[in-house]
Amino acid sequence: MSVAPKNNSSSDDSKALTTSALTKDLISTAIITLLVLIPIVAMKTVIGQGIISIVYRFGMAFALTGIVVGTRLFLHLFVWHKAPSAGSKSTLTSGLKSVSFSETITKYIAPGLLIFALLFPVFTFFHPIWDKRVMDLAVYILIYIMLGWGLNVVVGLAGLLDLGYVAFYAVGAYAYALLSTVYFPQWFGTGILPWAFYITLPVAGLLAATWGVVLGFPVLRLRGDYLAIVTLAFGEMIRLVLVNWFSFTNGPQGISVPKITFFGLPFKDAPGSFSDFFGIQFNRIHFYIFLYYVILTLALITYFVTKRLRRLPIGRAWEALREDEIACRSLGINTTTTKLTAFAIGAMFGGFAGSFFAARQGFVSPESFVYIESALILAIVVLGGLGSQIGIVFSAIAIMGSFELFREMDFMKVVLPSGTEPIQFRMLAVGLAMVLMMRFRPRGFVTKREPTVFLKEKKSVSGDLVAEGHG
């Protein structure tokens, strides 16, 4: 006698949160966190010369509250209420509600991150210690987010494993260095130097894209491990050229380059500077804030261009190439131009980031473009989820932020051997985290993908049926 299957829709429905319930949960979490942090973190007593005074640190309390709320939102979206698997019995009954909830909330993640990024410099004014250091860390993370989005075109969308992406990063940096210090002064005089970054930026992207095409031609017939080996060799070749071509690149000694200016106004305490032009007191934080908004603008351009390209025929050709190159050829898609465009566009964004890096540092040398940089960028893309732009943001913050976190772990010196610094264990910790991620979430932080093309309605497909998460 057959037994009717048990209906689990009621229990599944109770687990799925609605948008209003999630909003109430996050608001209540923020209120409770603030009530706990205000007496502990926001108000600090300081004893000086027999007088007790109170130092208010509301900026730190609000920042920690934002971290707690963001973590809880992340857990709601990707851990507690993730999309059902292909073999789940409740896929037909409760899958639609779970997917609709996820799709509804996902719409607000990108705008929320954008608003937070735009207002982030405002938070630094609430805490005097956070200004320069935190802004510089934010710029550092945004550079790797931009690099991750650029490599995502090659690895995540086109499925071409590239281990030499740092070469294009180096091309962009040295393009700015050589043009601003050697060729622009010879061609146009020194008066053009304050505008060197804005003129060199598109040139650096074009040169990096050209080298992307140069790399793409020899590897047209290669895939998988063989492609990875060739791209790794290409990255090392570029680095060795920078080290040994002393007359052109100044070798290991590097090149000192002019830093970025505010459209010709340098950030100095002198006449004709940024502070003098606007009639404000000189403060070094102005330079870091401007750097932050410049790299944020470049990263957003990378994001929106990549997102738009994915919806165009070339983006669909990349995804078809990633899924099955033989089927892609059988459909009449020119895989040669498809691969070359992926390499060129990804390299162009790497060149933009390299040019900004040089203008930010004021100095470039081959030591900044070693293989470990390519490995970190690839790790950011893989941990975030191949093809996922939002996932790359989370993974870049986690990986690059953890590096700086180890600088603050001086309390570990008590248990560590003498002369050992906690920062020496940062790569070990990141490697262990990557192993655990590949064990428990092999498709990265974000496994859901919006379909590029759909008929009438979007349908969530299990990650077991497509190459990169949900289609």
C-alpha cells in the first residue's frame, strides 16, 4: 500500500522570511547592538592629571553596529535561507518562495553597498584615529575589488584560467611611470605633470589591452592546466623584463612618479595647492578621501561595464565558451574573437588599476608585481564565486582586510616564540580559510547567478546542473 508523501510546505514556509520580517529583524538587531555598545564602546573614561573625562566614540559604535547588521544580513541570505538544492524534496513546494525572497533581497544588496561606499568617508570623521589609516585601507581593498572584477571577465565569464593577471597590472603602472617621468616632459614640458594621471589613464588601459591580445593569440588552442601554465609564464616574463631592462625601467631600483592631483591642484601645504585654492586648512586626509573616490569611480565603471557586457551578445558568447567550447563552435560562435575580447577587456581594467596604483604610491618597482599578487586576485574571484560581482566584494574585504587585521594582533606575542610577529601567519590563515571554503562552499560566497537571457520569467536552476552556480 503506497503512502502519500509528507507535505513539508508548512514547515518550509515558516522558515522563509518575508521582506518586512527581515527588515524588522535587522532593525531590532541594530537597536540591541547599539544599546550594548554605547556604554561599552561609545563612551570611554580617560584619567589624566587627577581628572576623569569622557571621550565619546560614537563613530566606532555605529561602525561595529553596521558590521553586525551586515553579517546578520549575509547569514540570512546565504546561510539560513539559501536556495534549495537539486535533490531537495521541497524544491517544488517551497523553492519558489525561497527563490523569490532571495531575488527580492538581492536587489537591495548592490544599492546598499553603493550607498555605504559613497558615505564611508563621512564615518571617518567621527573617530580621529580612523581617518588616514582606514581610508588608505579602503583604497587598498577597492584596488583589489577592481582587479577581481577585471579578472572575473576572463576566469568567471569566459572560463579561461589566467595565472598571470598581475602582468597587466604592471603594464598599467609602468605606463604611467614612464609616460609621466620620461616622455610627457620631453614632448609637452613639465607643465603637464599635474595632469599626467588623467591623460595617462586611458593610454595605460589601451596598452594593457594590447598586451592582453598579445597573450591571447598564443593560447587560443589551450585550455585548463596548459593555459594556466602559459599565463603564469607570461606574468613571470613581464616581471623579469622589468627587473633586467635597467635602461628602460630602472630595474629593481624602481621609478619615483608624481602623485595624483585634484585636477592640477596638488595636495600640499603651499600656494597653488588644493587647500589654498579652496581656502581651507591643509589636512592630509583630503588626499586620501580624493584617492578613495577616484578608485571608487574606476571600480564602479568596471562593475557597470562588465554587467552591461554580460547582457550583450559578446557576454553570452563568453558564457557559452565557459560552459562548452565544442558546443560553442558548433553554434557558429567565433571562439578566437571571443577569447581575445575577454583577455583584452580584462587586461584593460587591470591596466587602469595599475595606473591608479602608481599614482597613489608615487613609486613603482617590480617587487609590487610578483606571482603572489596574481594568486591573491584569483583567490578573490574564486572565493567570491566565479562570475559573481557582489561575491568578489565580500571576498576582497575578507582576504585583504584580514591581512591588516593581523597587524593588530599584538596580544598573540605572549604565546608566540620570541621574535615572531603575528603578521607572519596571515598567509597561513588565509590558506586555511580557502581550504575550508572549498570544502564547505566550493562555489564561493555567492552561488546564485541571474540568468543573462530568460524566456518570460527567471527560473532558478540548481548548481548541480550548470557550471557556475544557479543560472
